[in-house]
Amino acid sequence: MEQFNNVSIIKKANTYQDGKVSSRTVLFEDGTKKTLGIMLPGEYEFSTDLKEEMDIVAGHLEYKLPGEDWKEINGSGVFYVPANEKFQLKVYSVVDYCCSYLAE
Amino acid sequence: MEQFNNVSIIKKANTYQDGKVSSRTVLFEDGTKKTLGIMLPGEYEFSTDLKEEMDIVAGHLEYKLPGEDWKEINGSGVFYVPANEKFQLKVYSVVDYCCSYLAE
């Protein structure tokens, strides 16, 4: 099973939307950060600071990046969100994701 | 902010109850294991294999251990569940927990 080694994890969760979206922050030795999260069905909008790699590990959702059409991931897939942008999600079944924050 | 260092974390989440309960597995250098989890409001029953320390980091719930009355935690608190037992939970607001599996 894939795992991240030699990392630190912050004990307290990040929760949004009455807990329908939650994540755990993982800190790497090289100073980078990922969050491992769960999203329950619903419609969400998020904003980025850094560029983000959204690695969908499991679940079914549609996502909309700025200036693009809605796209679907059912099972697994990856998309990237530019820094300082908003993006929308429609989550249809529980999504397990790994978000990497990229310095570019 | 409290964090666990020099650990491994399994990328894939553990999910139960249509995602209303989810957790992440954290592996420690000494061979011990914790899960960091989120529970949304609802009623749940869980079973233990090992003895468990349930450290409630945030949230409001009642718990019932075998042969005991319902007890309440609102905010934070800790309880222990013996090995090979069932316990019940009534979660009233989103619970953030840290479960330690104890060898005894």
C-alpha cells in the first residue's frame, strides 16, 4: 500500500463545510506539504494560494478550472489548479484525495 | 500545533458509513500505530481488536463502553476501550479524534 515515509503529520484536522470536507496536513523533510482529505457528496468552491496538484485516489466528482469546462473523474485521476485561483467541485461519491502544494 | 514526527502515513483513507467516518493510518518507528479520524454526526458501533485509546481532539459525542452508562465528551477528552469489545457512539457535532492501538 502506498505510504509516505519520514514525514510529520499535524494531529488536528482541517475541517470545512460542517465536516463534509476534512483533511490532514503532512509535512515532508524537503519543506513541502501535502494534505490528505475526504470530501462527502456536495458542491464546493475552493481557492488556491500555491499551485495545487489534486490527486484523486478514489471517488466520483466533476471539477471546473477557471476558463475551462466541467471535467469528470470517476475512480482516480489528477488535475492541477494554478496559484491564486478558484475552482469548483461537484462530488457525487466519497472522494479520497491527496493534494500537493507546488512552489512552481 | 501538536504534530507527530518521523512517521509514515498510508496514502489511502479508511472510510466507513458512506464516508461519515474516515481515518488515516499513521505508523510510528517503534512499530505502533494510530489513526487520525473524523466522524460526522450519527450513531455508530465499532469493534476493537487491540485495546484502544480514543483521544477526542474536538467535537461533541456520547460513548458507551461495555457494561457502563453513556458518558459525554464535549470539546476534548480521552477514553479507553478494552480489546475485543464493541462500543457505541452518538456523535452530535463533527468529531476529530486520534485513536492509539495499545498492545497492553
